[in-house]
Amino acid sequence: MSPAVLFAFVIGYFLLLLTVAWYTSRGSNNESFFIGNKKSNWMLVAFGMIGTSLSGVTFVSVPGGVGTGNFYYFQVVLGYLLGYIVIAFVLLPLYYKMNLTSIYTYLETRFGVNAHKVGASFFILSRVVGATARLYLVINVLQIFILNKLGIPFVATTFVILLMILLYTFEGGVKTIIYTDTLQTSGMLLGLVVCIFVIIKSLGTDFSGALQLMNDNGYTKIFNTDVKAGSYFMKHILGGMFIAIAMTGLDQEMMQKNISVGNVKDSQKNMMSFTAVLMLVNFLFLFLGGILYLYAKKMNITAAPDDLFPTIALSDAFSGTIGVLFIVALISALFPSVDGAITSLTSCFCLDILGIGKSNADEASKKKTRMKVHVTFAVLFFMMVLIFKAVNDKLIIDFILKFAGVTYGPLLGLFAFGILTKKSINNNLIWTVCIVAPLLAMGMDMLSSPEWYEKKLHISLGLNDLSTTIFNGYKIGNELILINGMLTFMGLLIISKKSTAQ
């Protein structure tokens, strides 16, 4: 199918989103934007969160990783299950009990204003860096496989995509994206399932036969028992658990949707339903990766892991239908992670940094401020994507994504300290602890895997001998966020006071 036809489907998809946004945002106010007036349907929230949690990068990277990592990623997914249980039965009751609009308000209640600002600032830093890096990688796929052939420059593509996202989130915020995320998750899952069906058929087998072929080729191994490996099963499970707690339960974007549900019981139903579907969807992505590699082997196709899915889906070997479904599914995976990021960043900055929730200004003034912040973040996203394009190095982007994940460590340590202890802390030193802890965690990670950082940063660190002496071949994996959180927790313990929390 020609790039022009594929592009037409992309534009049609945008127009559909704008129509949904117009319909759902009628009568919206600031409360609608921030928490959907606490009237969101828990089933829609649960389904829509699938698209939010699975970004466009996941859409191409999880299948692409099967070639070298087998099904090891499912170890992380099992960890997610444990983390989501903690979110559902520990964090959500806390948020509802305190009637929070921004979850970082808890930190002010527990520790003081500085803790509130620290939590919000680390969320903003992590979301801006991580979301824009992911946005760049997916726009780059669209650019390479469609838009370059139409002569559309990268800067125009980025501008139009962010403009569209801005338009359909501008009025309704959370109230709107609950519905648009549901639509986009449907598009993503439809594309995923149909692509699996078509590729299985092209292999001349069925689901069980394809699974057997993957097993014969060594792709289906789930548990890695090498304790020194970064993908050792306990590292992945524990890492996945705390990644889920930090990057979902302590993330304003994800929790903003959860607490938009009317009561805690329905919000818990949402979280556990979301968990069950997410585990199935992640397995299907891994299954897709296996059959993609089988097909590539059969047809003698060579492509980088992240390019394998688009290379096959948009090849001449298939009808145009699978190409259209791939593009729709890709942007359906992209948009929920970006629209939610911009909306939650707007909410966080307005509520936590500017404090408009405590302001005596009228509703119209607050709305004007919120709209200015919303546009500012869209402009910031645009500039960041252009910076990534100028760098134009996927290896550097991998490092940036790791950095974004590391910044959730202080949030994990702060919330854990607040929930698990009765101590108060010296607010004047909280910034020091929350900056030093992630730097130490990154230093430990760099020392355990100097070759990874040398490859990503294109520099020679000269740490191999020191790494062998200290770590003896042990590689830090997904447990990095746990290490980071523990360092933050210990730092907070050092600056804690004997007085109890109120």
C-alpha cells in the first residue's frame, strides 16, 4: 500500500480522536481536566490504561527483544502483578482517604512543603525526558517508513502530532482521555491480534504450532537462572514489582486516571482488571516477537530489533491491510502515553508547583493559567523531540530512558518512608538526599556494567578492572529502581527526626 494511503488513514484517525474529544469535553471545567469530576467509569479506565502503559516503544521493542532476550521480559510482567497488588490495596486506599487530586499532596501532609515540591519535580523531570524520548522514537518510525517518502519533513510531523494531541486534550483533560485512551487501546489490540493471525497464517501453521516452532528455536524460555545476569529471574521480578509501584502507583499520570473513579472499591476493580489484561497483552507481544523472528528467518529478512516489526508489516509480501493496522496500532500505542503525559504534567505543575488548587482566584483565572501551562508543555515536548532528532542516536536514547526511570527512585523512597515509618524529616536536607541517591544508584549501575555505558555514551570509562573487583561479574538489572529507592530511604533515615507524623 502506498505511503499516501497510509498517511490518509493516520489523518482520519486524528479526526476521529478530535470528534470524540469535542463530544466528551462539553461542559468541562478544571475539575474535569484534573480528575474527570470523579465520575469516570472504572471499566473504561482499566481498559484505557492498557494503552497508556504500553507505549509505542513497547509496541516495537518488546517483540524485537525476543531475538536475544527470549521471553525473559515476562519475568518483569510477573513482577508487575505483585506491584499492582500493592498499588490496589495500599496506595489507592491512602489516596482516596486523603481525597487527593495530586498524589504528591500526600508528601506535603506527611513531611512538609519541600517534600511536596521534590516529589512533583522528580515526576515532571522523569515524565518530560521519558515521554519525549519515546515520542521521538515512534515519530522516527513513522518518518522512515511513510513520511519521508511523501517529502514531509520531520519537524512538520512532530508539530502536527503534538498539535493534534494538544487540541483533543485542551478542554477535557482526564475527562476526555478516559475515552480517547479506550478508543486507542482498542486500535492497538486489534492491530496486535490481526498481525499475529496474518503472520501465523503466512508461516503455514496455527497458534500452537507457532508456539512449538518458537520453542524449537529457543525463543520461549521465560526464566533466567543465571544469578549474575541482568535478566536473572529474581532481579526481573523484584525490579518489575518496584517499577510498577514507582512508575504507576507513584506516577501522577497513571493515578490521575485511577482517582477519577468515584470510589476506592471501583478503583481497585479497575487496577486488578487492568493487571489481568496487561499480562495477557504482554504475552501476546512476546508471542508476536517470536513469530516475527520465525518469519524473518524463513524469508531471510535482516533488520535491527526495533525495526523488525515495521519492516515486515509494511513489506510488499503482505496486503495493505496489515500495513494499515500496524500504523493504526502504532499510533494507538503512542498517543495514550503522550496525551496522558502532557495532561498529567499540566495538572502536576498547576497543582503542585503553582498551587492553583489553594488559590483564591476565580475559576476563569485558574482555567487560563492551566491552558497556558498545557501549551507550554506541548512546546517543551516539541523542542525536546527536535533535540533528540539532532542527536539522532538510538543508543543515547536508551541511556536517556534509563535516566528517566532512575528519577522515580526518590519517589519510591519518599513514599515508602512516609508509609512505613512515623518519623519526620529535616526539610532543608531533603533535596540533597533525593539528588545524591539517584546519582549513587547510577554510579553503581555504571560500575556493574561499564561496557553498557561505554556503548551508549560512546566513551571509554576504564572501569572494567574495578567492576570485576567489586561486582565479580554481577550485573544490576531492573532492581536498579529498588536500589535507588533504598538509598533514598536510608538518606531520609539519616536526616529524620524523633517527632512522629501528624
